[in-house]
Amino acid sequence: MKAFRLDDLEAERAANEGAYLQFLRERNMSVGLYALDAGEHDPQKPHNQDEVYFVVSGRASLTVGPETTQVARGSVVYVPAGVPHKFHHISEDLRVLVVFSPPEA
């Protein structure tokens, strides 16, 4: 078993001064913590893997392909591989668990 605490992951991500911290990588998936502060720009490009976002905290809009939805704590969104997507209009610091399948390269 591998177990993690969000507070510890957030501290490690911040110490590494990056927006993304991959904390689990297995044969069929990887999991990370993605952080964007209020007003920040999301620099993502489409990925070669399917993704699931689980919003831990914060508020923003998320556009996936031609569709836009509002996300906040508890939101879960699936993003198919290769589809352009971005968080925007981030009104509260955003913390998102990201599951990639297969694992992110």
C-alpha cells in the first residue's frame, strides 16, 4: 500500500517550486497534484493520456475542447487524450488531483 496526505504533498510541491508534483507512478497510471493560484495562467498543452481531474480546493472555469464548465471542491472531470483543455478565470487558489492513464511520460 502507498498512502499520501494532501498537506504533505502540497508542502513538497511548493518546496520544489513547481505547479505540478507527480507523487505516484504505476504501470497503468500516474497521479499528481496540480496547483494554480487565483488569477494565474494555465500553460497546459494536450496530453497523450486520458486524464481525470478531482478538484480538492478552489474555483475556476475549465474548458475541454469546445465545452466549458465551472469547477470547485468536489468536481470530477474526465479529459480524453489529445483534447485541448485549460483552467481559466481562477477565482480561488486551485488544487487538483490529476490521474493519467497510461502514466504520463
